[in-house]
Amino acid sequence: MRSGSEFLDNGSVTKLIIDCDPGVDDAVALFLAFASRDLEILAVTTVGGNVGADLTARNARIIRQIAGREDVPVHAGATRPLVREPVEADHFHGESGLGDLPVFEPDAPLAAAHAVDVIVETVMAAAPGTVTLAVTGPMTNLALAIIREPALAHRLARVVVMGGARTEGGNITPSAEYNIYADPHAAHVVFSSRCPCVVLGLDATHQVRATAGRVAAIRAAGTPAAQAAAGVIDFSNGIERDLVGGRSAPMHDPCVIAYILAPHLFTTRPCGLQVETNSALTLGHTAVEFRLADPSAATVQWVTEVDADGVFGLITERLARS
């Protein structure tokens, strides 16, 4: 595993909104983000997804409190997809959404404004190209924001998304990844807006596996955030063993924050990306096309390779000083 010294903050700060549906791997992503002082987290916004919207909003506040980052506002957002009926994934995340992590009512409340209002107002008030959006759940909040204010799509610095699959098929149906399947119509709105996107699908995240040694290194960091992160990863590994038949769970959502912090750990290719919204059989499938007439005009970058040791080294180093 790489030494954490190469991931020390370099002095530059990324203004960031994190849109999420915690979710065990969202929890690890939030711990990583909260521990990274080279991220100026403007807001955490939540959406119904892995579990219901009331639980994702509570879970984000639990993670915030464990991380000691009550300075970051948490705003609740959309409670259901744009068109389809809600599809939850508590069989992968546990009834609470946080595996077997002890849950409690957090001390700090939700911020008052709706997540969609916060995304629109924050991005439109900032200088163009200065706010990054990390999306680790269904894309409902961002789609609603773009529908409300289409100019938002071109004011964002970029959107870094966990979603979709090409060579890896699907993890909720044979051809669809969960985040896209949970709200394919929202994903269609976002990708059709031509906002600049980096997409980490299953092709990328399945390369980043929580082996026993990697989890042990995180736990050995010793901080409350590291201990909690190791605990939810252990839960994910148990689900991977019991439901999938594997040994080490992929760390989907932490890859989004890792990309923002250390893009040198990732290889991307420009692509065209379309989402299936009409077929009952392949709903949520992502059609990823690398054969482009003009690759320089592509607004989507698809992640093809990941330095997994580098990602886990980054997580361990940051959580050790959280």
C-alpha cells in the first residue's frame, strides 16, 4: 500500500457539494471528505435511495457528528425518483442504511433549505466553474436543479458521479447499476444537459476491493472516523460474502471523493453516455460509447482504471488525521 505522505494537502481547495444517500459506502465517502481539509464542503445534500429519505438525512448527520464536522450543513432533498417508484437497497446496507453501526438521533439538526434549492442557489451564486458536485446516490436532486435552472449545468466545475456500468454489467439487475436504476430519468436529464461529468461506474469501483489488509490498516488509524469506517466496511464484506459470494466488497462511493482529491490515481476516457429509460428489461442501463467522431467535444469522462492501493492509502492517511 502506498504511503500516505504523497496525499498531503497541496494548498489548493476544492469547493464541493456532496449529494448522497447514506448507505454504508456513502458513509466511508463522507468520512473521507470530512477528513480532507483541502475540500471546502459547502453542503451535504441527501436523497432517498439506498434507504428512505428520512434515514439518509439522519445518517448523513450521524456521520457528520462522528467526524466532528457539525460546521457543514446537511440539507434533505428529494424523497422519490422523478418518474419511477422508489427502489431501496437495504438488503445491501442494512435496515438503518449504516450496516450494524450504532445509530442515534444526531445533536445537530438538518438545515432548513431543501437540497435542490441549495444546489441551485450555491452554484449560481458562485463564480462559473468553481463548484464541484459529488453524486454518490440517485441523481434526482441534481436533475431537479437542472430542470429548475438549466444554466446551472454549465456553471459547475464538474460533476463526479458514482453510477453505471459498461463491461461489468449491473449490480441490481443484469444490466443496470443501482444508482442509475434507482432514478434513470434523472440520470438522463443530467447527462443530456452536457454538464461536465466524470463517471465512476462498476468498471472502476469493482477494482477497489476492501481486502482484509486494507481494512485492518484503516482500523489501525485509530480515530473515531477510522473505527466507524472500518466497521461499516466489515459489514459490506459480510454482505459481499453472503449475497454475492465474494470476499472483499467494492468501495463504490469513496472512489468519487478519492478522484476529486487525487485524480492521478484514475485513468479516464472520453465517451458518449446514454441511459435507458423505456425498456422494462434493461431500465437504467448505461450505453457507453468510446468511438467518438470528436473526442475533444465529449462532456463525459468514463473511468477505466484505478490504482486501488493508492485509493486505500489515501483513505487511511486522511482518516488517521481526522
